[in-house]
Amino acid sequence: MTVINKYDCGLCKDKSCAVAILTPDELKLLTGNCSEVELKRGDTIFKAGSLTTHIVYLKTGLVKESLIGSNKKEQIIQLIKAHSYLGLSSMLGYKTNHYSYKALEDLRVCYIDSTVFKQLVQSNGKFAFEILVSVSRENLNNYHRCVNKSLKQMYGRFADAMLYFSQVIYESNTFDLPITQNDLAALTATTRESITRTFTKFKNEGIIELNGKTITILKMDLLENISKTG
């Protein structure tokens, strides 16, 4: 972990839509209560059960959000791209974080004092609205993914994961898988062995091309159909 020298949040090219709304005085308050940090791949940003002392803004990189289920196994909720907040749902309603966040690649984050963040929510309605939009969109997307995992068979869940990486995370038909096969199993609510077999099946049927960790979707229409039919 490397702490970066502070600078004016208002001048940050990676600031969120919510921060762009703040007044000069509010930006000064935010700048005085925000620390930018460089993290390495595999570093934990914060753990489930820890106190909600800070909100984290992801400036660059990719993050895994997860929790431990009643079966003591990790369940991956989502992957989070840059220009997103981490821990909003927990901060707005609870004293402890409900999820754990881990860096999937080298990244930069800003730790924002949660008391100051709440103060900005209370004092600036437009800022609060942007935060509400962010929380609502995230919760709705997570709800739909959860429902799909519970209703679809293995091939449908696997197809959903490939489309998620291609269309949401990387916006490309070719991408490097950012997580291990164990993590992919946790994301799709299955086992590592099932993931290995499904990779082989989809590769043999020409749906995807697999070269190390690099995946290329060759038959997008077929993959989308598998996703729809479950």
C-alpha cells in the first residue's frame, strides 16, 4: 500500500459525477478528508465485518466484491470497475461492512471519511441524488444476477458470466479472465470441476476460444441464446 500526496479533489480527472456537483467549499472539505492510495493485485481494500469508517472510491482498476455464505464458502457478488464507490450500501444503513473487497489488479483508490461523506449527502441534495442513483443501479443489477443464478442451469450461468466479462467489464469479445477458476465457480454458484468441464465443452463446440487466460467469444449469438434459455 502506497499513500499518494494529496491534491485538490476538484481537479481530479477521475472524480465521480457526484463529486463534480460539489461546491468549492464542499470540495475543500472532501479534499481534507480523503487519502489516495495505490494497492497491488491481491490486496484487501476492506473486509466484511469491519467498521464503516470510510467510503472507498475506485479511481482505476478492477475489484472483487464478495461475502462468506452460511456454508462458509465465498460467494462473489460482482466485479467492480473504475469510477465506482465501494461500501455505499453498508455505510448508509449499517455500522459494519457487509462485503469484502479485493484488488484483482494494481489500482488506485480514495479513502473518504464516512462522517464527512454523510455530511455531504445531507447538505447537498444533488450529490445525494447521484449517490442514490449509484446505489439503486448497483442493487438492481445484483438482484437480477442473483435471480438468474438461482433459476438457470450450469451452462446458462456460465454463458451469463462470459457475457458479463465481455459486455459489462471489458466491452470486448476478447479479454483476459481476471479471476481464477475457483473465483469463477464462486461467481456462478458451481464447482471448479464444473467450470473446467464447461470451458472444455464451449471450446470444443467453437463458442469460445481459450488461450491461457485469454478468452475470445467466437459465437456471440449462440452464447446469448444459451444465456436466455438457461
